[in-house]
Amino acid sequence: MANIKPCSGLIKWYMGRMGFKGWTSFWNTIYLHPDHLDDKPLIRHELKHLEQIERDGRLKFAIKYLYYTVRYGYWDNPYEVEAREAE
């Protein structure tokens, strides 16, 4: 089961700098911006990332995520496409 909680501190700063409303860690925790705690599509999006991490493993996911982002850009990263479809 995912641990979903509001972001704070350094994570909140990072998410703000990156323009993220949510962020999934490798340790089964989803951080949401306090203004988006009830955003069901966002939660489904982030839960899909947890599923991807579990499916591929942390290291493989991290390497592929970085590769896909460099190759295709953030929006067209296949992990992000799959997560948006889950929304």
C-alpha cells in the first residue's frame, strides 16, 4: 500500500522548482503538493509510477526513466504517457 502524504521542506521546494504537483519516491511514498491532496487523477498518475517501479525495479526504472526523458522529452517519456493514461 502506498504512503500518500503532503510534501514539505526540501521535497516541497524541489517540486515547486520543477512545477510538479506530485512526486513518487522509490520507497513507496507519494508526495503531493498540499493544494492537490484530493486530486484523484494525480493520485492515480503517481500510483502508476509506483506500479512501474515495482514492475521494473528501482534501478532499472531510474535508468530507463532518465534515458526516456533524454531521448523523448518529459512529456513523451513512455513512463509518463502510461501514467497519464491511468489518470
